[in-house]
Amino acid sequence: MTYCLALKVRDGLVCLADGRITAGTQVSMARKVDLIGPAGNQTLVMTSGLRSMRDKTFAYYKREIAKSGGGGYDTMLDAVSAYCACLRQVRDEDQEDLEASELKVNLHTILAGQLRNDLEPEIFLVYPEGNWIAIDKRTPFLSIGETSYGKPILDRALTHETDLATAMKLAYLSFDSTRFSAADVGYPIDLIVQRTNSRDWQEAQYDYDDLTKQRQWWNRELTKLAEEMPAGPWTESLLGGVHAGGLVAVKRD
């Protein structure tokens, strides 16, 4: 499974992808995010699903960019339209063989960026059928893969007005919640940022030991907050008003 996340706030985009690949009992690492196009006009692409569909769709998409002169697309709408056309072509070519092998056409994609004629950064989520949805201010994030565990903290804390530094923290905490509960999501992670109107991407990769301080702080403070929460009506009705004592943090780091 995968966890890929893209956030859009006032000051720019924050994108995160985990790096764990699982196949049965085997675990390996692979980069799940690509920057496609010439420097200064690149589209960020993250995927979840069949690797064979991903690689073929990427090859077709890069070929279309090359056919247009190699300068990339003018807008993110142009880019996502071209990508969807490539995905549909792959689906039409491979669907029969995949179904014969009892596999489904399965490739979810996030495309993000601000290209040369875009007025602001954009994020699109493309479904396996080749249709898409775009991000908006009311729900300023899109995710693919194992999406359940990391969503609540974003729903509670992220808005369009969140500053970029806090948005990066929330992206990390969303991933950390996911990898803690889903064994097939894990380190390393790629964290990539694009500031509004910069059109350049800044990226870094972090492994488990790189974020020990942040992980331990979050575990400690989350437990502390639960202990400090005002007593609920259950304290009187179920415990007779007796405080049950402190929590014990789970020792899984």
C-alpha cells in the first residue's frame, strides 16, 4: 500500500509520499513521486496502484511532452488533460490482459504544481477511469493509498490559511498516524514544497531516525493532552467520580 498526500495552502503546496513497497512478506523501498517536465515548469506526480500501469502511463506522458517540444505544458489543466489521455490509452491497451490475470485497472494519481501560465498552484486527483477532481479551499488536501488513518488530523487542523511551516508539520503527522496503524506504509518519506508563484520545487528525504525528536514529542504530548482533558460525564457515572489515573504511552515508537 501507499500513502501520498498533497496540501494546498495560501503560501503554496506541500506534498508527501512514503517509500515502502510490500509484496507478500517482502518489504522494499522505492520513490513514489516524480517531477516531470523541464526545470521551472515541472508537474509533480504521485501514484498508488499497479506499478506496470504507472510506468507505461508515465512513458506515454513524457512522450507527449517531448512531442510538444519538451517545454512542458502551459497550465496544470493542460497537464492533467494530457495525463488522463495517456492513462485511458494504457487502460484500453492493457485492460483485457489484466483482467485475464485477475487484476483490476488500478492507478490513482495526484498531479500538483504551478506551471508557467497558472495564476496559482493546483492539485488534481485522477481516478483509474481517467476522470479527475480538483482541490478547493474548503478541503485543501487530497490523498491516495491508505487514506483513512491520516485524514482526521487534517480535517481538524488544516485550512487554506494555514502557514506553510505548519502545513508541513501536519503532513508529517498525517503520515505518522498512517504508518503507526498500517504496516505497509513506512519510511523513508519524500517531502516536497512549492511556494506560490515560485514554480520551483524544494525537496528532501527523511528516514526513521531523522525524525526521532518529532515522533517522540508527538507521542508524549498526545498522551499528556488526553490526561489533561476535562473529565467527562463518564467519570461520575462509570467510575463514581474517582480518577482512574494516568495513561501509559504505547511503547511502539
